[in-house]
Amino acid sequence: MSIEVSHRAARRRLALAGALGALLLGGCATTTPSATEHRPDEAWLESASDCCRGLDSLPLSPLAGHDERTLRFGPETPVHRFDTGPSPFHAMELPRGMGPLRLELISRVRRDDQGHLSLFAPLVLILDETGAIQRRFDWRKFTYQPARGLNDDRLHLSFGITPSARADRLVVLTSDAARAAESELLHPARAQARARHLAEPAVVDPVAPHLASGEVSLRVRPLGESDGLLKPLLGSGGAEAVPTSEPPPEHEPVESAPLDWRRMIRAALDSGDLELAMTLAEHAERAGESGTRRWLAERLERR
């Protein structure tokens, strides 16, 4: 008898999860064809004039070491014919002399008035001071984060960088290949079932077509400040120290303790952030800690 009651309770929980998921989904498309049927006409992109002769002449806006902004893409945005296809873009000049920075970009799934989904799939370029591409992050390098609470489904990218002659500019755009693709999202009913460790309902995940219009949130912070991992390690030493709210009294001498670069690199490796570890090793070498790159390479060989 108790087993039968238990099974009935489990069935009720599954039904409740499915109903709640359907309610949360609202106007989302539930099949792939319905998502692609409603792809808006983007003829404006093909007919837009090219703003610039090349990557070295893209109009730049300055970025600060502490910066947050929303990058909007659409018919009012400058367009350039990149080697990956025509695209609206935002180009920004990275701030020099602040040490390593952490850049975070988020592209959220949008829903129009009819409930149709869409997503701007970013392509991120790092250019040197001549306009040559040094690093490239395709939208597939972004991490998909399902909707949770008040946060919509999103693509997320975070990486460390030290502004220099080789890392002088940030460009955010999209590509022909990205716009030809689409992103499959996690159905809210399945998310609810996973959260409650229940069997997932037989629902079709919604699909968001990739468009040339949309928004990307950009956040810039000094590396030590934005990474809780490194904040206690950076302490008050060196140029990357986090500023305190109260300056020390003038009569007390202030000594700048040297940064423990290898300890910070070990912490980055322990967190799985190889890119951050390599950035710190480069910065350590420039700060006079010769042999840090070799030391890091030896550690990576043993992993």
C-alpha cells in the first residue's frame, strides 16, 4: 500500500513539474521548425554600407579599467564587411597601464512581443595596435547558462587579458556562420525535473535562431578585483593591488610587498583557469621574475 501511495505521489510531482515548466515557458517555441519559421528579415545588413576600409580603421570608443556597458546591435550600429561576413560591431580601446583585466560578456536570449526567441551569437576579437587579430573567441567558446530565477537563458564568456601593444583593442561582432546556426535551450520543465531529481518530461527543447540584432553586456574589472580566487593573494602589494577605502596615515611609511606570482599561478591552475595562469606568468616575467614561464611549463607537463 505504501509503495502504491509513493508511486502516486511521484506521478503527481512529475505532473506538477511539467505544468510549471509549461507555464514558465509561456510563448517559447517548442519545436525546431517553429523557431526557424519566425526568423526576421535582416536585409538591412546586406544593404548596409561598409563603414571602414579595414580592421585598422574601425572607430574606437575607450574602455576604462572599471567599466560596464550594454552593446546594442542593429540597423543603427556601424557595419563592416569582416572576413567572416558583414556584421554590426562595437570596437573598443583597452586601457593600458592597469595590469591584467578580466572581461566578461553576456548575450541573453530575447523574446519579442509574439513570444518568438532570438539570440545574438557573438564573435570576439582582440587586435594589436596595428589592427591585426591576435585572439578570437567564437560563440561556441561561450558557455550556455540555462534560465534560472529572473535570469534568462544566456551565453557567457569570461577571460583575462593584459592590455599592451599586442592586446590593444576589443571588437564584438557576429558572423555568417553564427547567424546560420541556432541555439537549443533547456526547456523549463526539464530544468525543474533535474532540480528535483525527477524523471525528465517528454518535451522538446525550444530553439533560438541567431540574429544580427541583439544586445551584449560587457563588464571590465581589474583581474585581482574580479576574481575572488586572487583577491586575498593580491592583498596590498604591487600595481594590481585592490585599493582600500582609507589611505594610511602620512607619517607611517608604506612598503609595497612583492607579489607572490607563483602562488597566484598555482591558485589559477587549481581553479582550472589555464589562460589566467599563462597571463600571470607573462606578467611575472615582465615584472622581473625570470623563469616563471619555464616553471609553469614544467608544472603543466606533470599534470
